[in-house]
Amino acid sequence: MMQNTTSPAGIAGQKVINVDGDMLLSMNKCSDFEADRQVMKGLFDLENAPNNITDEEPNDKGDVLTLNKEFYTASELLNMGITEIPMLVDGLIHKVGLAAIAGSSDTGKSTFLRNLCLNVCAGNDEFLGFKLNTEHKSAIYVSTEDDGYATAISPKKQNKRLGISPEKADNLRFVFDSYNLISKLEAMLSDKRADIIVIDAFSDIYDGGINDVNQVRCFLDTYYRLANKYKCLVMFLHHCGKHTDDKIPSKHNLIGSQGFEGKMRLVLELRNDLADTNYKHLCCVKGNYLPADSKNESYKLKFTEDLTFEYTGERVPFGHLKKNDDDDSDRQKYELVKQLQTDGKSTREIAEIIGYKSAGSVSKLIQRMETKESA
């Protein structure tokens, strides 16, 4: 029996659907944060939480992880035997949780994500030259901007190079209707697990205030719980603001509040090469599970005629990727300098990363920006 209950948050616009005793959440808006917090508290209790896995499953070390525990002791965490974060793409993309790829229009974000999903379903050992660690060899792609006719072109071209069999291609499932999306994904994952879910694009499934931190985080929490329940990655396609190509790649280039970026464990920015659009730059602008040196230089990719991507082996400092040297870019450079100083980089190293000729230029930038701030 299916029952629909409207959230007591009222204007929050949440719908709770009880399907055979399993509590699912379809969240359209999250306007009244305090009211929604109370709703969430009631829904996601220890018995009904969407991210609970009723059947205990062993991790790679053979330990059983029970996600319905209210708390863990330090001893329990130490005994799990986990020494590093599991990665879907070694050195780049983690295996479980939330991630995002962003960029300006016409940089190939959707094509990149479809390429990744096809490699996952093919069970390939590598992606962009990095080790690919698939478990289910399955992916779900939610497309809100293109229908089936438009989407079919890209995978067909990509498969000329990849050569995926029809049986393996069946492991990539496309969703073109995002209505009641969480419930759909829950049903699909219950039927067949997936290594990755792509949401293309975030702005089409979220109709709350894009600049409201609490709304955005409240909305994303549902997908975080889904990812943890089914031990998969949910990767959102998002957009950068206007004229951000004039600036250094940065997590601050994303449209909207810090709520979106803050909830992601990984944020990639994809942008065109300044000289040749047949090349793209994949920039890790936030990576909680990655070393600092992964977040200073892009991975330069070749964009093939078959709409696939190949890593050239070349890394390019972020400072070499901006279009114009305008006043706004000074702020971006200054913020990057402060981050690199925190990471322990020397002034000379920082100069090379941001595209300056000498360490003295970095010192002058710091002095100039600090003078402006104190004025």
C-alpha cells in the first residue's frame, strides 16, 4: 500500500512515500530549514533511515560495517582495518559519496561523464590512464537536458573506440524523467547495484534557492544517504558562473552558494584549452581525499573525434588556464596563493603554479591585496 504524506514543513514541499514499509524521500524544496530538520529527524531515525543497509555486508578487509549504528567508538573504527579511502578512479575520484564536475557551457562535461560511465560498464581496468576500480560494472545516468534521441549520438560514437558488447552496454541505464527521482533511483538500485550515478544537471532537479546554504545542503543530504546506503558515487554535473574562464580554476567558480561545494567531497572543473579546443583541462579544485599537489595543475586531455578523452600525460599550472589578466583574477590568484602557502609551498613554487615569472611577483601580489583589504 502506498501512502503520501505532506511534510509538516509546509512550504518545504517534501513528499514522503512509504513503500512496503521502506521510507523514501522526494524533496523538491527545503525552504524552512528548522521545520525540515525536524522532519528529517523523524524520517531518518535508526529504524527507517534511507541509508541503512539491513543486510550487513563485509568491507574489503572482511569487517562488517553496520550503518544503522547510532555511534562508533574509536576502537571500532580502528578495528575496521581501513587504511585509505576506496577510490573508483585511483588518485582522482572516490568510490562512495558525493562529487561534482562543473564548467562553462560547451566544454564537454556531459560527454566526459558518459565516457566515464561507459568505461565503468565495460569493466575496463583504466580510465584516462588511471586505474578504474569497478565492483558492479554498472552505472545510472540521469539526463535532464537531453532526451533519448539526442543522448544516443554520443554513446554510439564513443563505442566505436570502446567496443562495448550489447550485454555490457545494458549495464548503463538512462533516466530521462526526473520526477520523483529519489524513489526511482532507490528502486533501480534495489534491483541492480551501480558503481556510479550521474545527475546531469543539478540545477534541473533542484528548485530551491540556489544561494541558500541550508536549502542546498538539506536537498543534497538525501543523495548523500542514498550513496551511502548503496555504497556508490553520486556525481552531479553543475555549471560555473559567467566569465569564470577569465579566472583561475577554483571551487568558487561554481554557481550558487557554498552549500553545494561544501557538501561535495570532490569538485572537478572542466575547461577548454585556450589555444586548441581539441584539448580539455580537467582541474581538481576540491578533493578532500586527494593530496595537495593534485589540486594545483590540470590534467590535459585530448578530445577525440569519437567523443572520448585521453590523458596526454601533461599537467598545466592553473595560472596558465585563465583567459584574461584582469582585476578579478588578482583576487583568484591571491586566494590560491594563500591556499598554497597553507599547503607548505614555497614562494618560488607558488610563482610557477600561478603563472608568475618570479617569487617577487608573488610577494607584490600579496602586498597589493592586503593593502586593498586594509583600506
